[in-house]
Amino acid sequence: MDKKTFILENTSPLACLNIPSIKLYQADEVHKLWHMTEAEMGKIDLPPPYWAFPWAGGEALALYILENPEIVKGKKVLDFASGSGLVGIAAKQAGALSVLSNDIDAFACEAIQLNAFLNNVSVTIENDNLVNKGEALQNAFDVILAGDVFYDKIMSETVIKWFQCFDRSRTAIFVGDPVRAYLPEKLLERKATFNLRVSKAIEDKSSKDVTIWQVKI
């Protein structure tokens, strides 16, 4: 079964909890889909299907962009570790000149394409690991958006080191984070906080405070 068919057969287009104007192909239950993805790929220990749900950090960041469209309007935007593509979709709706939605998960890239079409926007999709390109991307983007990327120690350290490759005077970097374990708060500037409805199956609670930060290093 190809990835597009797999997604369409195991998800449904549903409005985001906090941004009902945006719909995403979402799964009913994370663990069931996780196991089904492993079976489909013939692999075990795959990462969770981040692409099948609007995670708290990403949804808050999308909301922030929609409420502050001047951040992306007329600019070249990177939606890093895009997952479902939610943040990039919001950026395009807010008037971004272009959006590159990047994720190293092939299922995520297919989901991004489906979700962009579902919301009548056009984004470019990139499956490569952009972190490995380092300074080659120095002047490629005016704005980098990243939701929920500080959940793992190695991931957090890698992402922050990569962010340091960009000139702050040329590239603004914003992240959305619901106080994940490895949030490098000392390197960030708080911009806004939202109390969002969240999936209890994912976050173990029905609401959560999520903060938008701007990278200041």
C-alpha cells in the first residue's frame, strides 16, 4: 500500500481543536496507528506518527502566526520538523511568500501534501535532513518556525546548534513548546503563552499552557 492510501484509509479530515479553520488528516488513536505504521513499513521502534495529530507546540505556533501575520507576510518561511504541516499551512494562510515544509519522515511528507491540498494552500515539501546542510542554508529563509522540537536531549542540542548557524539579523526563529523536558529556556525570549485544548491521549490532560519563544542566540 502506498503512503497516500495508507494515510487516507487510517485518518479522517478533522478540524484542529484550537484552530477550527484548519483541518488535518488525523488518526483516532495514536498507539494503534503507530503499530499499524510499523507493520506497513515492516520495521519496529519507529518514531510515533507525529504527522497524524496537531501537537501542542505546533498548534500554538500556528495560532500565533495567524494572530500576528506580519511575522511571515511576504517572507520566505521554513516549517522545520513539520509533522502534519500545520504550521506551514498557517504561515501560507497568513501571507507568507513561500513555505518550505521539512520533515525527515516520508509519511509526514505525504501527510503535508494532503493537508495542504485540504486547506487550499501550496507549500514546497522537503524530505532531507536540513540540519546536515548547516551554513549552506544561511540566507535561504527569512523566518524559521519549529513546533515541539525539544522533547529529546539529543534532538534539542542538535536543533539549537543548527539554529546558531543563522544570522539573527536576517532570519527570525520562533518555536512553540509546552514545556518539554529539554527546552533551552535561557537561549530563548518569551513572546506569548496560550492555554490550549489538547488531546488527553497524547498529553495526559485536556488543556495545556504552550509558550511561543523566539531564539535569541
